[in-house]
Amino acid sequence: MEKAEGRNETLIMEFILLGFGNAPELQTLLFLLFLVIYIVTMVGNILIIILVVADQHLHTPMYFFLGNLACLEICYTSTILPRLLASLLTGDGTISVKCCLVQTYFFAIIATTENLLLAAMSYDRYLAICNPLRYAALMNGRVCFQLVAGSWVYSFLVNGTLNYFLFPLTFCGSKEIDHFFCDFSPMIKLSCGDTQTLQLATFTVSTIGTLVPLLLTLTSYIYIITAILRIPSTTGRQKAFSTCSSHLTVVTILYMSVITVYVFPTSNTPKVLHKIFSLFYTVLTPMINPVIYSLRNKEVKESLRKTILKQVAFRNRHRSL
């Protein structure tokens, strides 16, 4: 209990998430903003899933991964936003210790899975562009399923092991967490006991779970860009790059925000900036992913157009009857 010396050692059963302040006008504005973001995120990702499942032309490895990414983004935003919306609506930022630990657990699982899934998607684009003749054999349905299932299983096992040591912890001192969700770093600082071993293990696992997929993704794109530059025609280069530009955009936005928050934090950085950058990968990225893939992908736009036309034709036929 050395860590608790010199401060109140009374065990606490709940935290207070400070969020973005307690000004009533700001709370109302943020509630409406995040509500719109949540609705757009859910509708956009559900639409992607429906299109991938319903359209036979989208039954390819690339869109299989995209559908799984959309499902993952729904889980991601649902782990953070409902609790934030409830806090903004009621003005009550309290959350039980157990609920906070559960949110941290699922956040870690989904974040790790997303990193691995994005790496798998980059590998898929690498095979499609650099090994087109062997693509169908190398990236078949079984391999796609194994990559997605392996990402989830690894995330559950690794984060489950860490949380086996996290859940028994007790907390004392201040109840306040200056964040809008239960992130590991600000929460672990309130622990009563010695958490150095747990923090080291978490840092190691997080680094591996982030750095390894990032390096695999970068390696894939080095080969991809090299192969694209070797294509003689401008049209061919544009067509090849268009197949991976959406994924590259998503990866860039995600990793830039994650690295800014976790790799290069400084004591001089205002906490409000930390929260804003955290919003990028927890809230905004799940929302803009469907937009990026829809606007930059002709096949998705064509599938959406056909689906809308079918629905209009069905409704007209139903009305005429």
C-alpha cells in the first residue's frame, strides 16, 4: 500500500468522469453533437454491412474485411458513446469501478482487433496488387475467416489475461478521472497498490498490438506503392491506387491520432487536446469510415445506387397494388 501513503486510503466504489466540463450550455450542445455522430455512425456502418451481405458483387475478400470492420466500428462506438451521452444528458458523470473496468476491457479488445484487422486488409491489398495471378488462391474464404477470427481470439486472450490482474485492484484517493471514458492510464493512477508490473505488461502488450500491425501495414504499402509506380500507364496506376486509397486514408487517420495520444504525450500538453485527439480514434474514425469507403469506392456507390433503386421500385409497385 505504499502508493496510497499520504492520501486518503478509503476505498472508492465509483469514479467520476469529468468529461468536457459541466457548463449546462456546453453539455446540451455536446449531447446533440454526439447523438448525431452516434446515429450517423450506426446507420453508416449498418448500411455497409447490409450492402456487403446483400450484393453478390461485393462477396470478395476486400469487402468481407470491410463488412467486419463496419461491425467492429459499431462495437467500438457503442462501448464509448452511450455512456457519454447518458452523462451529458443527466449531468451525472459517476460510473462504478466495475463498469469502468468492463468498459476498459472491451475498449482494449476492440482497439487491438481493429489494429490487426487493418493489417489484414493491407495484406489483402498487397496480394491483390503485387500477386494478382495468385490472389484467388492465397486469399480464399478460409484464409479470410482465419485472419478475422484470429484477430478476435488474440485480442480476447491477451486482454483477458491482463484484465485478470486488473479487476482485483482496489482504488482509493480521488474519484475523478479527467477523461470522457475509462482509459487505462488515468484510471490506473488511482489504484491503491503497486501496479508497476501490470503497467509494464500492459505497455508491452499495447506496443506489440499497435506497433506490429503498423509495421506490417507500412511494409505492405511500401510494396504496393512500389508495384503501382512500375505500372506503365497512368490509368493503370490510378485504378490500382484507387483499390487501396480508402484503406490507406483510414489507417493514416487512426494511427496519427493514436500515436499523438499514447506515443508522444507530454506533461505540457493540455488535457483538452488529449481528449480531442482521443475523440478522433474513439468517435470520429468509426463515423467517417463508411463515408470514406462509400465516397472513394465505385463498387460500394454502385451497390448503394442499385439498392436505393430496388427499394424505390418495390415501394412504387406496392403502392400501385
